[in-house]
Amino acid sequence: MKINNIRKEPARFITFSFLLIIIIGGLLLSLPISSKSGEFTNPIDALFTANSATCVTGLVVVDTGTHYTLFGQIVILILIQIGGLSYMTIFTFLALLLGRKIPLLDRIILKESINFFSVGGIVKLARRILFIVLIFEGVGAIILASVFSKDYGILTGLFYGIFHSVSAFCNAGFDLLGNFSSFSAYRGNILLNITVILLIITGGIGFGVISEIIDFHKSKKLSVHVKLVLTVTAILIVSGTVLIFLFESNNLSTLKPLTNKEKILTSIFQAVTPRTAGFSTITIGYSNLSTLLLLILFMFIGASPGGTGGGIKTSTFAIILMNIKNIIKGREGVTVYERSVDSPTVKKSYLIFTASIFLIFLSTFLLSITEKFGLINILFEVTSAFGTVGLSTGITPYLSPFGKIIIMFTMFAGRVGILSILTSISVKKPQRTYLPEDKVMVG
């Protein structure tokens, strides 16, 4: 298949581009220069890490901080940044710096890669995205470096600050703190927790949303999309915080031994991170079943369109719920903030939801055959991979080679998008046919 032919189909081009980046990253991470042992890393493990980083997930089969050298960690950092921003955004910015014009085809691909509404203004948005990223990641890096420098020294603290700031804003969930511990040692540090929480939220709500909020002082109004995203995000964070606090307060392995301040801070943190970030300040595997099920729901919903996270997206979830509510009441369509949502968007929401459920079921079913873990652990792992979250009950390093491949595909589908993958592998465009209607009983 010729490159030019692939480029003419944005979904296919994006899918193959991500694959190429993952393969290159996997090759680099497998080299002896990338591991502290000075030996080659298992190709599947290296590819798994590259896949997880590019898909901004955070699931790991080897500990990032203790297994990889500075070179390997920088490779992972670059993959996270490319995966979070989409390489097309970076390409557009570099082209503009060199004074090049952006062809229409590249604008279309860029629109698809960042899930924007239209081609108009897409280059301006790409510029703004780079500006937003530099500001948020830069400020985050400085704050986090001030925390880490106290424990690791100035140079290591600075690198840790940069790495974890990028990882948080891109909703990747990778950490360098060793022993698969994530931020457990900092669960009581208010500055670190609040900084990471804000980075995760801003990276997850979508660049279009951030851009519109920045322009609010001019327009004095917000679009229906922005209102919906902010409302659903706030509801999920508040409800998640309350429920996690209630579910885990008496759990000796999670919240009970903590101070009241740490309980509240940890509850907020763990309500935010399942929305595709993957950091944790408690051992997820010790959580109660009710908490695990709640986290699975949050991971399935994920972040918002145009952001750095995965999942079916907050707006998709909201549209489906509102449509179901209207169906029960005997009404048609979906109305949001006195505006009607168009029918194609509603249909697309159901398609995404259905395809996502099918993917999660299929991956869970296959892993239940190849792995010896409990169903809840497997379902949690699969949903985490699909939502590009990175949280785990602790089974990731012990997956079989086939199990790792299943999780890799699930992560890839979660990041690139199920619709993009389905579009990229479709051979023909379906022809519209008109047939007589008939009735089928359902429910």
C-alpha cells in the first residue's frame, strides 16, 4: 500500500503512524543502552512499554524507574509527549517555525488526530496547543521539581519534575519512583497532589475546551460542548471522591490507617486518576470490590474528546444517558442546555459505546483463557488498558506473552480510537440501499 494512498485516508494514516512510532520506540527500549543491566530487554516487554507510553496508558511489565537507564527514560518521555499531543500537532508546529504552509490534507489529518470539529482554525489551535502544553507542563515541572529535589537532589529532582509533569498532563501515569509504587510515598504532600490533579484534569478535558476557556473573557460565553464536558467532569470527580472515601474509610489496607487529611486528599486523587491518568497513592489491588467496580466505570468513561486521555469520553457517556432518559419519557433526540444534539452524533455515541463494550468483553474473555487471575482483576486490567489509564491490581508484570499482546492491542484501540481502527481496516465504502422496513421485537 502506497504512503500517499494511506495519507489520503486520515483514520488509516493516524493508525499506521502510531504503529510506526510504537515499533521505533520498542526497538530503542530493547537496546542494552536502555536498561540498567546493560542487557537487551525482552522484545515483547520493550514493545509493551513503548505501546503503553505512546498510548499514554501507564501499564508496565517492568518498573520504569529501576529497569530503564536515563536514555530509556528519555525515550519513554518522548513517546509520552508524542502520544499525548499527537505527532501531527508537533509536525505542524515545526512546519510553521520553518515558514512552511500546511497543506489541506495535513490539516484534515491534524483535525482527526486531535478530534476537532472542523478544519477551519485548526492550525491556529495547533499553535495554541503547543503554547498550552509548554505553560502547563513547564509550571508543573517547576513545582514538582521543588518537591522531588528535597529527596533526590537538584539534578535528579529536576528531571523527575519534568518527567512526572509531562506524564501527568498527558494522562500517562508513568512514574520513576521505583517498585511500582507510583506516588504512595507522597500521599500526604498537598503540593504534589494538587499539582498532579490539576495537570491530569487540564490534560484530560481537551485542548479545545482549554482554548475556549482562555477566550471566555472575549466572548463571555461557552459552547454546549464545553459546558457539558466541565459539568460531567465535575460530577465524576465530586461523586468519585465521596464514594471512594465511604468505600475505603474502614479498609486497613488503604485509607483507615491514614490521617483525616490524607484520607480526603487520597480520595480526591483516586477519583481523578481513573479518568485515564493511572497514578495512585494507595495499593489498588487492596481496594474493596465496590471501589474496584467504581474505578472500572470511571476508567470506561475516561477523559474528554480532544484531550490526552482515553475511554468512551465524558460527552459520549452524557449523550447516551440523556438519550435513554428521553426514551423513557417518550421523547425523541437529545437536548443539552436548550440545544438539540444532531442525530449522527447520537448514533456515533452508541456506536462508540457498543464497540467499546465488545472490545472489553472480547479482551476479558481471551485473558480469562490465557491467564490464571480472578475475573475482577482481568476486567480491571482490560478496562484500564482500554481507557489508557494505567491503574492495575498488580497483575501486569505476570501476564503471559499472549496476555501482553492482548493488552497491547486494547491500549492501542483505546488511544487511537475504535472508530479510527474500524475505518482504517475497512476495504470499501458501503453503498446506500433502500429496502422495505419491518418490525423486530427487542427487550
